[in-house]
Amino acid sequence: MANDVCVFAEVKEGAIKKVVFEMLCAGKELADKLGGELTAVLIGSNVEDLADQLAWYGASKVFLAENELLEEYSSDAYTKVLADIVREQQPSILLIGSTILGKDLAPGVASRLQTGLASDCINIAMGDDGKLTATRPMYAGKIIADLAFSDDKPWTASVRPNVLPVSPPDESKKAEVVKVDAAISSEDIRTSVVEKIVTGGEKVDLTEAEIIVSGGRGMKGPENFKMLEELAEVLGATVGASRAAVDAGWIAQSDQVGQTGKVVNPNLYIACGISGAIQHLAGMSTSKCIVAINKDSEAPIFQKADYGVVDDLFKVVPIFTEELKKIKE
Amino acid sequence: MNIVVCMKQVPDTESVIKPSGDGVGIKTDDLKFVMNVYDEFGVEEALATKEKAGEGKVTILSMGPDRAVEAVRMGLAMGADNAVLLNDAALEGADAFATATALAKALESMDYDVIFCGKQAVDGDLGQVGIALAEILNIPHVSLITKFELSDDKKKAKVNRQIEGGEEVIECPLPAVFTCQKGLNEPRYASLPGIMKAKKKPLETKDLAALGLDASAVGEAGSKTKITKAASPPERVAGKIIDGEETLEIVVKLVTLLREEAKAV
Ligand SMILES: Cc1cc2nc3c(=O)[nH]c(=O)nc-3n(C[C@H](O)[C@H](O)[C@H](O)COP(=O)(O)OP(=O)(O)OC[C@H]3O[C@@H](n4cnc5c(N)ncnc54)[C@H](O)[C@@H]3O)c2cc1C
Ligand SMILES: Nc1ncnc2c1ncn2[C@@H]1O[C@H](COP(=O)(O)O)[C@@H](O)[C@H]1O
């Protein structure tokens, strides 16, 4: 309805993405200010069980679109289903997570609805103009900009994971589920997936990781990344890398942090053998705490690090892993 | 086989970017402008695809001010056959929606089987235009491609697309838009003969009238979002260098600080 805030509830392997809860908490405040309801859209196949979780974080209504053709994400089907629901419900604000999936979905939906999209937002608030104001980094985080929207609704924002706070859930809440007829046929989906190649396994994607251990050219070779894996294991962290390490072929492209890699916001970022080039910093300087391990005390990374260790990483990392094991026991 | 590469000229990634006096833009005086990195992947893939197919035409399509012609020439020097530059004061200040509107209009009078865009332009970092363009043109898109292969009948493309935790191999009918991710290829450099040849290649500049669009549909007027404030982020200050005689001593201090001060582990 007119003053509602609607959150797209992305599901991955049977679980709702954490950024969805972050958006619900922020969305609740926006809906209260607008005097509307907070709603969510849940799309997939066999996902109804997840609806209550959306209520725990404040959604009063969950629009549920189930169809076998929605089990796997496709740009065509998800764009159609989400855009159709939004057109019907006419919320004032639409929020989508700025995940790999969300980055594919949001521009098409906004374009189809002929509305503005602020992508990869780090803050969303009601502006003095009575519309949404979205805050987002530009120029790889060298500029932080506020965006205003035209009168066209819904004002759409894709929200960067791991930035907005989550309030504790109220697990006694039950969702009011509104089933939507997801009238999708296979002709609607113009592309077809012929193969899936799993490389990352179970690990949390860098963009959503709470702790990241990254290696650069100082790692000297692919075999040494095992050392970082061990440190990551103790911390429950995801391993990342600088472009130098990726271009050397030591680690996958999808693990690259930086301007031409992934932009990350973990609570803790541990940079091992990374000099801190401007394009690398662009991808990680919003980390809450940065640790740099580098044997060159002049390395630019120390200008950004909260804690610097000037030493040989091949000595530091194994001891670090052992010491952390002790406190984790 | 007609391949169009949408290309934007942007500040070099090394640039120091500062807000301008008006508080909504950036200082551009000292900036060095180059072809957007992700669009370089698009140009390379277009040229490689044409070479492999043994026929075809590669067109650079760009919207930008006068200086953008340099990046367009670079595309021609790399090997593109011709270029179209949309240049008009009315096109300035465009968000992704208004940009895609203008590019789509230009494409109306062009032949295209494949459109390559970058994953994002590293100025505004929007990551929207390619997908919005596909939506306006009512053709499919595949984003974040790391591999591109034309089918023998040239009616389809088989591409790898980055997803969370891996890749998907997708078949997509043409015409379609593909947004290029790093890993797709290694862009070639423009050779000296390439630079010389580029000077003679067709480069058409279109203003709003030639494009056939109303000023209200493009640029700032046609945009759905508008920057109201642009500021530098808070500076991160250098923290502590942890001292100690032995690696063990330093690491023990680090762990204590991470636990007690930063509460990060
Ligand atoms: C358009 C463009 C986009 C780019 N995008 C990215 C990007 O997205 N991400 C990115 O990371 N880079 C990017 N770069 C590259 C960037 O400019 C740097 O080249 C790169 O980040 C350097 O990686 P590095 O720090 O691992 O290597 P180096 O700069 O070579 O640094 C290695 C560091 O390891 C230290 N070291 C060596 N041995 C040891 C040891 N035994 N113990 C401790 N320390 C040691 C050295 O002192 C040195 O500081 C980009 C560049 C361009 C031009
Ligand atoms: N002004 C422009 N001219 C031509 N192509 C553009 C323009 N702006 C964006 N694009 C294309 O759209 C991609 C994504 O841009 P953006 O949505 O701005 O991040 C770029 O990599 C280009 O391929």
C-alpha cells in the first residue's frame, strides 16, 4: 500500500540472507515514519517455512510467490515476479540486498517500474523532502554521496550487506502470509543454465564475511595460502586476496578484494603481505578493524591499519593462529 | 555479426577524488580520464569474438562530454571499426536510468547482436546501466560474465557467470546484453599502427536532436535520482604499530588488543 516499505527476502540454500534482516530493521523505521507497513516478498520454491523469520524482524505481511521455476534464480523470472508484486502493492520504498543476486535483480526491476535506484547503499533514511534519502559510496569509496529521488515510486535502494545494524528478533511473531500467483512459464525465462560450477563450497562470501584474512604478493606462492586458510579456520573467517595474488594465479578471481574485486566490510580485516595500493584500499577501508602484517614499515597499508605488525608474515601467521587457538579453547 | 560495446570515460583509478565547491560534484581539473576498466574487457571480448567468427563489426557507443572522444579513440585504436559518441549539454548529470534511455535510443538506429557493457563504471559505481539497457531494449542480459562463446550459428552465446560460491554456465539467445567482469580476458594494448589507423575510422558524434530525444527524457532532467551531497569519507587514521623484541611477544600483544580493545575476536 501507499506508505509501505517492501523488502525483497533473498534466500540462499534454504536460508534467508542476513542482509534481509538488516534491511527489515532499517525498513521498519522508515515504515513507521511514513505511517505505513513493513512488508516482505519471498520468492522461490518451498520457502513458505521461512516466512515467520521475516515477521520476527518486523514484517507484518509476507507476499509469497512459489513456483518450481523459481527454485533457481533467473534474471527474467525474478524480475517479472518481483516487479509484478511491487506494481500491485505500490509500496513507497523497495529494498533489495546488494548481493551478487541483488545486483543483478535490482536494476532490471527499477527500470521496469520506471523508478530510481540507489545502488549499494550504506545508509537509508527519510529525507526532509519526505522522500527516501540514500547514502552511497562513489569513486570506490573516495566520495560518499547522498541521493534524492524523483516523485516516481517506489524509491528503490539496494543495500550493502554487513553495514546496517540488526535488532534482536521477536521469535514469538507469526507472519501473515499472502500467497501470490506467480504466473511464470518457461517461455518467460530466456536464458538457461546448462551447468553449475561450485568453487566456494560452504564458505561465507567475502561481501558478507564478518572476518577476512587476505593475502598479497608477500605470500610468495599459492602453497602458502594454506597458512591463511588455517588462520581463517580458527577465526571463522573467509580468505581473500590482493589483485597481485589473483593475477599471479595463486587464488581465484572471485577472492579478489578491491576496486576491481569485491568491496568488503568485515568487522576484522587481516592483510598479510599486502602493500595497500589505492585500488586495494578502495575495497576494504570501511572494515571496522584492520590488521596489517607486512615486513616493510613504509608500506601504505599501515596508514589505514588499526594495528600494524612489522615483521615477516611467515613467522607471524603461524604463531597468530596458535595464539588464537588458545583463546578460542 | 554486429557487436556494440558501451564504453564510458572515467577518472583513472589512481586518482585522488575531492568534492567540488558546490558540494554535489567532484573537482575534475587535475583528473586523468581513461576508458572504464570493465569496458576494456568489453572491447577486448568484442574484438576477440569478431576475430574468432572471421567476420563482423565492432562499434563503440559512448555518452560523454568532449573529452570522452579520447577514450572513444582508444577503443578504435584497440581495433574497433567505428564509434558513436552521444555528446550534448542536455545529456549531462544523467543517472543510470537516463543514461540507459539515451543509449537505448541510439541503439534503435543501429544493428546489434551482442552488446557488451562493463559490470560497473568506476566513477559512480552504479552497476546498473547494462541491465537497465537490456530491460529497455526488451532483450535478455547476463551479468558478471567471465567467459563468452558464440554458438556456431551465431544465434546464441554460452557464457560463464559469477555467482555466489561458484559459476554458472548460461546459454542466452541473441541479441542480448552481457556485463563484463574481471577475469573475462586480458585487454590488448593499442598498437602504434592501431593508433594511426584509428584517426581514419568513422566516429559519429550525435547531439540531442540527432538522437531524437526530448531534453526532459535525458540528463539530469530525465534522471530518477539526484546527488544532493558529495563529501569525502572520514579519514582513517593510522593506528598502532605493535612493538616487541620477538614475534611471539608482538603476536600476544596483538591478540590481547584484538580481544580487549577492538573486541574483534
Ligand atoms: C585499474 C586497476 C585496478 C586495480 N584493482 C585492484 C583491486 O581490485 N585489488 C587489488 O588488490 N589491487 C588492484 N589493483 C592493483 C594495485 O594497484 C596493486 O598493484 C596491488 O594491490 C598490489 O598487490 P599486493 O599489495 O599484494 O602486492 P605488492 O604491492 O607487491 O605488495 C606486497 C607486499 O608484501 C610485503 N611482503 C613481502 N614479503 C613479505 C613477508 N615475508 N612478510 C611480510 N610482508 C611481506 C611487501 O613489503 C609488500 O608491501 C588495481 C590496479 C589497477 C591499475
Ligand atoms: N555514459 C555512458 N556511455 C556509454 N556506456 C555507459 C555509460 N555509462 C555507463 N555505461 C555502460 O554501463 C556500464 C555500467 O555503468 P554504471 O551503471 O554507470 O556502473 C559501463 O561499464 C558501461 O558499459
